[in-house]
Amino acid sequence: MTKPTQTASHWGVYNVTIDESGKVTGSVPLARDTHPSRLNAGLPELVHSDLRVAKPHVREGYLRSREKSRAQRGSERFVEVTWDDALTLVKQEIRRVTEFGNEAIYGGSYGWASAGRFHHSPSVLKRFLGLNGGYVDKLGNHSFGAAMHIAPYVIGRADIPHINMPWPLIVQHTRLMVLFGGAHLKNTQISSGGTVLHESADWFKKARDAGIEIINISPSRDDVADNVRTSWLPVRPNTDVALMLGLAHTLVSENLHDRNFLDGYCVGFAPFEDYLLGKTSGKPKTADWAAAITGIDADVIRSLARKMAKTRTLIATSWSIQRADHGEQPIWMTIVLAALLGQIGLPGGGFGFGIAATSSAGMPLPANLPRPTLPLGVNRVTNHVPVGRVTDMLLNPGATLDYNGKTITYPDIKLVYSVGGNPFHHNGNLNRFLQAWQHPDTVIVHEPWWGPAAKFADIVLPATTTLERNDIQAAEQSRFFVAMRQVVQPVGQSRNDFDIFAELSARLGFGQAYTEGRDEMMWLRHMYEKARHDAVARNHVLPDFDMFWEAGLYEFPTPETCQPLFGSFRDDPVRNHLPTPSGKIEIYSEKIASFGYDDCPPHPTWIEPAEWLGSTKTARFPIHLLSNQPVTRLHSQHDSSKLSRASKVAGREPIKMNGQDAAARGLKAGDTVRVFNDRGAFISAVDIVDGLREGVAQIATGAWYDPEHPGKADSLEKHGNPNMVTNDKGTSRLAQSPVAQTVLVEIERCLSPPRMSAFDLPDVA
Ligand SMILES: Nc1nc2c(c(=O)[nH]1)N[C@H]1C(S)=C(S)[C@@H](COP(=O)(O)OP(=O)(O)OC[C@H]3O[C@@H](n4cnc5c(=O)[nH]c(N)nc54)[C@H](O)[C@@H]3O)O[C@H]1N2
Ligand SMILES: Nc1nc2c(c(=O)[nH]1)N[C@H]1C(S)=C(S)[C@@H](COP(=O)(O)OP(=O)(O)OC[C@H]3O[C@@H](n4cnc5c(=O)[nH]c(N)nc54)[C@H](O)[C@@H]3O)O[C@H]1N2
Ligand SMILES: [Mo]
């Protein structure tokens, strides 16, 4: 056996072993990583998978008639073509479409793709489309879209993943952690752009050992591990704002709130107080009022509020709860609740977002680290679309959309170019999305595997995986630079996304501008040396590229002391004012008031979500469906791996239900079921659990979309993709962000489900 080769991913650093013939045989995690992710095994297992796209392919009907065959997308055979023919086709189509203006090209291309600063497929796509004159880009993201839109008005920051108290200060100073949306450690396997060490579980353990009380507020008990959790409040989904208001009302009515903090560091408490006490609406937001909405006992709410006021409290809110209708509100209200307690800026106090959303949350990090980056270049098209409204855009060219105080006019998209994402994973309401997907003349995708993104494209170009190329991992929230070395030769005829765009650029006449004359290793050297140079100004002395590449890993020193989040603002709110209009925390926002949005009022407000357990819609659809991030995959990536397949029940993505809800429907563990509402239906299999609030079911995202009748709207989905039933409305006119967690369904027995075919190869002529 040859020496193992180091690579890296969103979920860790590991060494890959190969045999004499050059085939991957397995992987060994980095020795220093004490809690390596099981996801490490996925790529080594799948790099030579039968599901690899080995050659360029074009949908058969597309070759006959581009415009007339759009509805056949996903249901027709493919034809293999040579690279030369494929690139000629792509070049001609880009030329043709550009005639309509660059606003006809959607290059927003959402997706996690692979880690690595250079071969990051959405970045290499954007660099390419920018040089071609521009493209319609996306705005915001699926992860924390509502939060990143509301937070700038309230605290002047949009960098949500950085808004956390450093763990050492939590362990030392916090006495009570109130976790809205829990803190499921499965999510800490991963960080966008890469993880090196998995330290979150150890920090939670230290917090418990320090005697910190940790309260899980979630419909699911297991959102905080047994050995970490001290109590569980099984809140109704999407009602956290009401609960926070009930807590706030108790604080204010019992005079437990910090008037000095509200006066010195905040603006707009008075109108909010009027709302809270019912002076404006006639409805005081008492603990009893909150109890009726949330299902949490009023006495429990009152005593929690008193406890929070008495002790050093950290309110940690997950990203999941803002991935819901009016998702701006729980974020804003988290900040306001913490402001009432007056502990913002104190060590271990205040608030934070997503303490277990990724492996990097709360980890002490040296300030201002440089990062090797590939410049994206200029995008001359300024008309962009919020990620949550892509379906709407494709279906309604020329229509307008209110967004964040502005008006967007939807462009008429003729070409969608998508790399490194799975649109049939990230978009909600897939039946409507499918119709939208049939609007553009052409869909071009680069993919390593025959998953849904490839199967529903017109032109599929085979992309390499991380194991087939050299790169550098240097995530924004990491203290490491890591060499990602090529392990095997490109599989089949696959090419690196960068090389595909380099060739297309050359054919379109801007090849030199695209590559700047550099190949892969020259780019890595160039990007690293630029970061090394920038580091000097920030007092870091890095080894040169050759030494780094040889060593494989560079670690920036962890700072010896950490600053509390908003510590300097607390020290001097005048000199270190926040970048909000008032310089202070805005409990009431004049700016938002000026927009006049009834779905995002100027202070935190309880607004009923479109669907929830308190709505009349429960008569037909009595179950609130949550679709959380998966334990055994990254979204839809590696769904065909052994690890992911072992998590399925009867070959389908399982749905968790509590025993009573199952019994009421005559269901037992392992039964196949149909999960449905007016938007769509999917097949799943029942997994009965305790620790799930009644009326709530839960299914992980990421099962490869597998419709019974591909290309037909209203087809049954056979594998367990929750986006068949999710809503594709926006959170509000402010953020227009996705609302995946706002969905009611019914569940019924399905006696003879159609055969699952998600992992079948497409038909090829
Ligand atoms: N119902 C529901 N839906 C959700 C969510 C939810 O909570 N509930 N969560 C949302 C969130 S937070 C997110 S971030 C999104 C994630 O949605 P996506 O980021 O779209 O999901 P992934 O499965 O990570 O898609 C990555 C794709 O890139 C491909 N790929 C990997 N490496 C490469 C490469 O080097 N080159 C190319 N060309 N392709 C590559 C993979 O095969 C895969 O098809 O989903 C959202 N969707
Ligand atoms: N293993 C793994 N880890 C991942 C990912 C992955 O795909 N796999 N994806 C990564 C990405 S892209 C992201 S954005 C983060 C996402 O991080 P999160 O958004 O925090 O993760 P989720 O798993 O979607 O949701 C966490 C929990 O929130 C609870 N919840 C849902 N709705 C509500 C509600 O209305 N109120 C309350 N109180 N609780 C609610 C659910 O019970 C769910 O288990 O995870 C990252 N980590
Ligand atoms: Mo995400």
C-alpha cells in the first residue's frame, strides 16, 4: 500500500489510502481530531461509484428542439457526447442567450459543493459568468437568511455565524443556557469550508461539568443530548416568539428588567413595552397568553423568566427557528429578551445564534485572519433574487417583488447554470419548483454523480471530486490552513470545474482573463502567498507555500484571552457604537417602520405563521412537519453511501413520530406511509420515538428526489424528500427567505409503495 494522502472536507481532515492500482481503499481521520466525523468515509467510498457521471451527456430532446422539449426535462433519455461537442453546445448557448442581455442568465447557483478555496464550484462559475458580462445572482442564503437580513437593523451585523459567545467565557461565567431550537451535536460535524478539529461536544461537556443549567426549548427532546440537557420545554413549532414575549412580559411586569441597560444601550423600548403590556393591541403578552400559544405551562414560563433575571444567562437561538414564516421575529426577539436582562456584553451573558449549527460556533479565533481566495471578479448585472424566491422568479418574469425596502423586477431567465448545489434539495415546494425549472430554455449542470441535479439538467458535464484535485482548506471560521492533496486521477472523463470554465472562457475569447495564465498549482501558490503577505500586516508569520504544502497544515495560535461578544460596545457605547442608525441596539427600527411591511413590523411581534398547530388548517393537516439537517450526510451529499443507506427504513428516509400520533393513525414502526398536504406528497417509513412533542413529525432533509413520474407536477415522490410538502413563500417582505420549517401535513399508511429508484442510473441512448 502507498502512503496515505491527506485531503479535507466540510466535515474534517483525513488521509486516504489507495491500493497499487490507484483505487481508493479507505480513510483514516486526522490523529489530532478526537471526535472525527463518520462522514469521512463517504467520499472515499463513492469516488469510484457506479453513479459517477463518467462522460458529458445531453438530454435527447434538447438536441432535437431546445425550446419545445423543456417539459421533458427529467423524464427523457440522455445521449453521450464528446467533450468537444458538449463545450461547443455550451459556448453556442451562452452566446445565444447573452444576446437577450445578461439578465437572462441565472448564475446564483446555490450550494455547498466541496470545501477548498480554489475548486469551489459556485465561485469558479461566478468568475466565468462575470467575465461573460454578468449574471443574475442570488441574495441571502438558506441557512440563516432571515437572521442576516434583520440583524443589521437591530445590531448592525449580518455575520450570523460569528455572533456567538466564545466557549471559554461560557464555561467560566454562564450559569444558565437557554437554547431555543436546541443544540443538536450532529450538526457540529460540519462547518462551511471546512472543519479540522471537532471540539463542540467537549465544550458542552465542560459546560455541564461547570454546573451550567442547560434548557432545551424544542419540539424534540433529543435536540440537546441526554448528558448535556438539564430540562426540556417541548414548545409548539414556530411559536418561540410568543414564548419569548411571555418571558419578557414576566420580566417587565415584575420589574426584573434592566432599565439602565435599556436606556444606555438601546432605542425604542417604549413602543415595544406598549405592545408587550397590551397598550396598543389590548392583548398583554402575559405568560398565560404565551402558554395558550406555545403549549408551555404559564408557571414554567414565569419561573424561567425569574431564573434568567437572577443569574448569568446566555440565550442561544438556533438557525432552524428562523427558517420559518416570519423568521425575522425570533431573531429580533432573542436580542430584545437579552437586552431586557441587561447582560449583553458581559462575559457569558447575552445572546448568540447557532451555538451547535456548525463545528466552528463559539470557538476562540484570532481576529482578522487572512484567507487564500480566488477573486470572483465583477458582475455587471445588479438585478438579483433572494434564494427563497427563485421559483417565483422563474415563473413570473416581469413581476415585481418587495424586498428589504426595495422593489425587484424579476428577469426573464433563459439559461440556468448550476454547479455545486442540488436545486431539488434546497428549494421548497418541489411541485411548483418543477414547473419553474421548465421555464428556462436551457439548464446546464456540472456534477460528479447522477443525483437529481444531473438527472434534471439538459447538459451534464462530469465534474471531479475533491479526491481528484489539489486545493487548500481555509474556512472563514477556522484557525487552520490545510493542504488538500490529489489522491487519484480524475475518474472517467471528469474534469475540474475550473478547467471546464477555463476551456469555455478560451472558446468565448476571455481565456487569459479567466486563468491569468495560471494552472491549479500556480493558483494555489498565488492564493496562499497573497494570504501570507496579508498576514504580515496582522502580525502573523507564515511559512512559504512549499513549506506549508510539505507540512500539510498550518495552525494560527489560539488567542490566550477572549473578548465577550459586544464587550467593547458595553465598555463604551459612544466610542464603540454599533453600526445601526442610532448606534445602539434597536428594539424599534425607524428604518423598518418606513417600509410599512405588515409582515415585518418595526419591533418584534408575534404574527401567526402561515401554518402551525394553532391554525384552522390543522383540521385537514394536523401534523407539523420539521425537516432537520441529517445525521448521516451533508444535505443530499453522499445519500447513496453505506452510512446514509443504513439510516433508511424500508429503503425510504424515515419519518419520526411519537407513539400516540402513530397509534391514532393505525401506524407502527417500519410501516411505509404517504406524507402529504395540498402542495405534494412523498413516501416515507415510520420511526416511532419518544421525546417528540405530540402533533410534530420530523424527517431529515437530503433524500435524493425520486418522483414516480419524473417531470410531471403532482407526482408522488418515492424516497422521502420533505420539500415535496414545504412552502416556497418568503419569511416576509423584509428578508424573503426560505420557510422550510413552516408546514402542516397528514400521514397515512401506504400499503404498496412504488419501487424506490433514486439510486438508479438514468436511461442513456
Ligand atoms: N426542507 C428543508 N430544506 C432545506 C433545509 C431544511 O432545513 N429543510 N435546509 C436548507 C439549507 S440550510 C441548505 S444550506 C440547503 C443545502 O442545499 P445544497 O447545498 O444544494 O445541498 P447539497 O446536497 O450540499 O448539494 C451539493 C451538490 O454539489 C455536488 N458537488 C459536490 N462537490 C462538487 C464539485 O466539486 N463540483 C460540482 N460541480 N458539484 C459538486 C453534490 O453532488 C451535490 O449535488 O438546503 C436547504 N434545504
Ligand atoms: N450532519 C450535518 N450537519 C449539518 C448539516 C448537514 O446537512 N448535516 N448542515 C449544516 C447547515 S447548511 C446548516 S444551515 C446548519 C443548520 O443548523 P440548524 O438550523 O440549527 O439545524 P436543524 O437540524 O435544521 O434544526 C435543529 C433543530 O431545530 C428544531 N426546530 C425546528 N423548528 C423549530 C421551531 O420552530 N422551534 C424550536 N424551538 N425548534 C425548532 C428541530 O427539532 C431541529 O432538530 O447545520 C449544519 N450542520
Ligand atoms: Mo445551511
